[in-house]
Amino acid sequence: MSVPSNVRRFEALLYASLMLDALSVAVQDRTPTAEMTEQMIMTSMLFAGGMILLLVYFVRLAAHGRKNWPRWVLAAALVLSVISLGQIIGQKGMELDSAIEIVSCVLTAMGLYFSFRGDAQGWFNA
């Protein structure tokens, strides 16, 4: 059975979003301060990389494994990302990594929209 076009759009948009997330992590400020040591910075970078890999797995599981629950996990991750992004912009203002994250959130929202509409509706199993 061939993959529906909305599922392909979902997959492509979420992979693009995750590539932007990786780019955002790469351009983050890694200057050690009194509050943020080098070890803490390294730990946060490794955690971010692990989360990106986990989300890639969830996209793959949803698109090709036809699982429904990873879509909901991705939707919850989007909500948490938007909340976190709002807090970061409120504290630091708009920076390059924040702008990249905004585009990433928009791509994720568009991809999730496609996963719940049209020919994708019958694709995912419970």
C-alpha cells in the first residue's frame, strides 16, 4: 500500500522542522557563565540532540509504522515548544535561534495539520 500524500507531507515537514531544530541547537550561545558551566552546556546539548533523535523516531513510527500515538506525542511536544519559546523570547528577546525555532514550530504545526486531514485520516492505527 502506498503512503498517502498528506502523510508524505507530514513526514517531510516534520523532518524539515527537526533539521531546523538541530540548526538552532548548533547556533545557540555556548559561552560559559557563572550560572551555566561548560559541563551544563554540554549536558543540555546532548539532551537536545537525544530529543531530536527521539522525535525523528516518532515521525518514522507515525509515517511508516502507521501508529497514532506518536502523532499525539509530537503535538504535545509542539505545545511545550511554543510555551518554552514564548518564555525564552520574553526573557532574552528575539535572537537567531529563536527565529529558527519559530519557523520550526510553524513547520511542525503544518505537518501535524496534514497528518489529521484528508487522505491521512485512515492511515494511522490506534
